[in-house]
Amino acid sequence: KSESVRSTDTQPVTRPDNQPGSVRYNGRIGRGKVIRAVVSDGNGFNSGNINYQWLWTNNKTNGWRDFGGQINETFKLRGKYAGEKNVRVKVTYTDNHGYGEIHYGDPIHKNAYK
């Protein structure tokens, strides 16, 4: 008895279209309050692989600058920044379908947590 190998043609595997992610804040905007950056992405993601960087501008500098060492998903709106520095978060990650993502939270105006 002889054996034969037979296979059918298949379509190439393609990855799904990118569904861009986003970032928003959770928590009360106020002096001394802690806010959390919350990421959403339709392609899914591993929360342990998100890089956070909190940024500031005082409208006198040229663009946004890093808050040194502020690389966690939470940020405390310290009184010493109130009325002085606008704040936002930048998140970077690769989603579950291999798309590199970079997103910025909406700026929190310096007077919003005065």
C-alpha cells in the first residue's frame, strides 16, 4: 500500500488592519491629585510593555519636555507645578498585531489643577 501527501492551496496569512490606540486620564484633575494614563487599543496590547513619559511645557519653552524620571502610568499633579506647567503623557508600545504605537494624552492646562 502506498501513501501520498496531498495539500490544498491556502491564502497567505495577513495581519489585521491597524486599529490605532488612544490614551486618556482616569482620576480627578486637581492640585495634589494622582491621575492615571489609561491606554485602549482595538488590536490589543500587553500592559506590561507600555512605556510612559510625562511631559510638561510652560508655553515659554519650545515644545514639550520630559519630566525627568516620570515614567509610570500614574502622575501626581504637584502644587509646585500648578499655574506653571501644562502636563500630558506620551505612551509608546507595540500592539498585539505588531504595530508600533505612539499616543499623547490631551494637555492638562496649568490652571486646571491650581
